[in-house]
Amino acid sequence: MIVIAAYSHKGGTGKSTALMALASAIDARGQSALLIDCDPQRNFNMYRVQGEEIGCWSERMEVRYLDFEATGVADLESTLMAAEDSGQFDYALLNLAGVDHPFNRMALRYAELTLLPFKPAATELAELGPALAVIRDLEDEGEIGAARVVFTMMRPKLTSAATAYRDAALDGFPVLDSHMPDTAVFADIVMRGLLGRTLAMMEAQAVGLEKMQAKRLRAALTDCNALLQEIDKTLSHHGSAA
Ligand SMILES: Nc1ncnc2c1ncn2[C@@H]1O[C@H](COP(=O)(O)OP(=O)(O)O)[C@@H](O)[C@H]1O
Ligand SMILES: [Mg+2]
């Protein structure tokens, strides 16, 4: 079972959305995941409820909630161990609350890969440094697996000022080539359940405008699949380097 966490020390950077994108890609290739909400926002649970309502959820995707303030990291460890022992899951996805909290620092030690979703806009990038500082601390202590920034809400083109700002904020930190484009419909997309299932349903019955929507969902699923493939590659390289 591969454990992937999404972390940033602030909210609204695209953590939940990026992990749901991964869940869609995992489901689309017939694999399973335990989705662990460690953020009181409980986004996974919200997506599950919505997905089930429209008949586009999967029994291979199970949601669990661990309140980061109320539960200790021991609960997370036993949850992960039980999931691993059950042999039921290919992945565990950890949706962490957007805060710098001891729970998060501990939780990150269990992840083979930590994704740091960020929007490459000046106001957001100012926050990237502090998030990377947390990761670099853990790396110095040898207590974290691979860690990669993944850009979310991407516009087709960055201004040169934004590019310079981005590179300064990253200061050499590795970034995934795959990104989550800025799709105005993305907020909507994650409320449409697991994309492959939603698409199968839509494409069977789409008429008029729905065909356009289906096309956008298809493009979004392609991006989700590309992200998962790059993650697989990153993990196999990281594993062989270790
Ligand atoms: N790729 C994207 N394109 C457009 N909107 C996005 C994208 N990723 C996230 N968002 C939107 O940005 C907001 C914050 O995203 P979310 O994943 O909930 O962040 P976090 O989990 O870090 O708080 C949400 O309204 C979400 O719909
Ligand atoms: Mg979230």
C-alpha cells in the first residue's frame, strides 16, 4: 500500500482537489484507496456523499476521518497498519489540514510521497517557502519520503515576473511536470464523483451542452491519469535511489 499525503501549512492550495484527482485516476485503473481526512473540513467525505448521491462512487474507495486535534498520530499509524494488513488497498491518501501542526509533521513520516499543491501566483507563492521549510526540516532528520510541489489552478501561461517569483520561492525544490490546470469547472468536477464513472454515465446519455461538459471532464480525467503516472515514476525512482 502506497501512502501519499497532500500538505501545505495553509488552506485553499488545492490539496483536497489534487487528492481527489488521484482517487479518480486510481479508480479508473481498477485500483483501490483508503481516503483519510485529517482535516476537519472533511472534503473526502463530502465528495463521497455527493458521488454516492449521483451513483458515481466506488466501493473500492473508502473514507475515514481522523481529527488532527482530537486524535494522536498513534491512531493514524494503527489505521494505516490495519489498512495495510487488510490487503484491501493499493493506496492510502492523507488529506492533511492546512496548518503547521505537530500532527502533520508526524503524519508526513508515514508518506512515501508528499505532494505540496500550490497555485503559482505571487500571493500564493509567498506561502510556499514556509511549507518547504517544514519539509526540509523533516528531510534533514531523514524522516520523510519523496516530496514534490505540484502546481494547481494553472493558467496556460505564466508571466515572466511570476516565473521568477516561482523559481525564487522553490529554491531548487523538485516539482512534478504534471499539473492541475485551472478549470473553471473544477470545483464542480470534484462534486461529480469519480470522474471515470461520471463520464461513463454522461457519455452514454449526453445531449447538447452536456456533450461539452463531458469533453471537459474527459480532459480533466486525462490530467488526473498523467499525474498518477508521474507519481508512480517518481516513487519507483525514489525507491531505487534509496
Ligand atoms: N485545478 C483547479 N482548478 C480550479 N479550481 C481549483 C483547482 N484546484 C482547486 N481548486 C479550487 O480551489 C479551492 C481550494 O481547493 P481545495 O482543494 O479545497 O484546497 P485545500 O484542500 O488545500 O484547502 C476550491 O474551491 C477548489 O475548487
Ligand atoms: Mg482541503
